Amino acid sequence: MPRIDAHQHYWRYHPQHYPWIDERMRVLRQDFDP
């Protein structure tokens, strides 16, 4: 039987906490809330 991984990740983006997120990953430069 196939399995579905249905977990979700929520976070608040703060540039000083995530300096590794550069311009190439700009889609991540936002909050992800429910």
C-alpha cells in the first residue's frame, strides 16, 4: 500500500535567524503559517 507523508512545516522568517537563505531561495523569505 502506498504511503503519503502529510506533515507540514510552519515558520516565521527572520533574516537574522536565516542568513543562509540567499536570493536564489527567495521563495523561502516569507512566513509559512497555518
